[in-house]
Amino acid sequence: MNWDRPILTDCGGFQVFSLSDLRTISEEGVEFKSHLDGSKHFFSPEKVMEIENALGADIIMSFDECVEYPASHEYTEASMERTTRWAERCKEAHKCPEKQALFGIIQGGFYKDLREKSAKDLTKLDFPGYAIGGISVGEPKEKFLEMLYFTAPLMPENKPRYLMGVGSPDYLIEAALAGIDMCDCVLPTRIARNGTAMTSSGKKVIRNATYERDFTPLDPECDCYTCKNYTRAYIRHLIKANEILGVRLLSIHNLRFLTKLMERVRIEIENDNLLNFRDEFYRKYGYTKE
């Protein structure tokens, strides 16, 4: 890859979640059918560790089950307990602990008692870092915030805290306020493929006709390569013509927008001003506080 920076690999748990009609979960692991050719595959905690060890990422995730929303307390509890047992097996099978940091994933759906137990049990296993999984899976924002602010304080303060699958600006700011250190998401590149840009004044669907003769940058406040060299009108032309350059330019911009946002968040944390910044950002971006 020639990428001389940290690399994190997921365990496949969310991908298994997304193949709900094509998989079977057991104590041993997950059997699933390829959505491409129907071929059968099997993931166990040991197999996942074998793959992640071979990939050589700096941070790797233990195998978990991501439960859909909504789900019953009974099913969520059984799933959470199995995820903890899988985490133990992952730690046992992990071959390179001195080179690769294995994180445990806190599950428990939207039940506080299960989140608390999951965090307690995983903390006993003494992983180098911990993640919150199983939220941002289609639930209302108020449910997301409730579970985020409940779960984050249960995680060790002296180890990295990772919130999985979160990439919208409002969720990133809320994560920082909750004490989260790391987030990840396909959102900036996914919406770029659909012709959408994140800007300081909100999301803009650049493929729309309103930008046909708009010769301004995507975001006048942005310092990325795209905004320095291309106009909204030209990028719209590329998107409408199905030119891959349009998707690349929007991806470059959206990624820079989020990294610049997080640079600002770190400054506001140092200045003890993150709450005020959140309110100011929400007003400008067009969000409402739920």
C-alpha cells in the first residue's frame, strides 16, 4: 500500500451484520454465503485473528456480533455474552501482541445493563484499547447519544477509546465530548460517490442543477487540493458524466473537511471550549441539537 501511517483493520463483524440474510451464527463462529457468487465461508475468532495477523495492521479488532436495531433484551444478552467469549478466544489466538494492538469491542445493543456488563467483562481481559460497537446502526439520534454518553465513561481512561462506524460531523463532535479518542466511517467517501460534499455551511449535493454554472470552490473556507483548483460547476460536470475524477475530487475534499474539523476539535478541547464550538458549528452547518 505504501502507506507509512497507522493502519486499523476491522474483524468482519459489521460485514456479517450487513449480510443478515446470508449468514448463520453459532458459538463456533459465523458461516455466510458470498453475495457475489454464493460460495460458503466461515469466520471463527481464530480465523479472524489469523487474517488480521497476516495483514499486519497496527490496530486489530476482536471478532464480535453487531446486533441490529431494534433487538430483544434476550437476544442482545446472548449475543453480548458470545462476543465476550469470542474476545477471549481472539486474545488467546493473537500471535503478535507486541506489534499489533488488539482491541475489545463493547456490545450490548441499547440496554444499559448489558453495556455495563460487557464493558466490565472486557476490561478484565486487559486489552490495549477498547471500542464501542453496535451503535450508529440506524437508531434515532437521541438513542445514539444516550448510549454513547452512558458507555464511554465505562471504558478505561488510560487506554484508547474507539467509537466504530461514526463519521458525520455532529457525531464526531459528540464523540469527542463523550471522551472518545478515535472514530472511523466510510461516510465521507460514500457520499462523495453520490455527488455530495461536506462544507462549512452544510452538505451540498453537487450533482444538482443549481451548481451547473457555479464557478466557486466547494467550500471557500477549505484548503484542500480540490477547493484550490476546481469549481462546483466542473465537479458537477464530472459527476454527471460519470468521470471517476469527480468522485476522487469530492473524496479528497470530504476527507480533508473531517480531518480539519478534528484539528479544530483538538484546539477547542485544549481551550476548554468544545461545547461552545459545537453549538456554533451546529448553527452554521444547519444541525439542530437533539
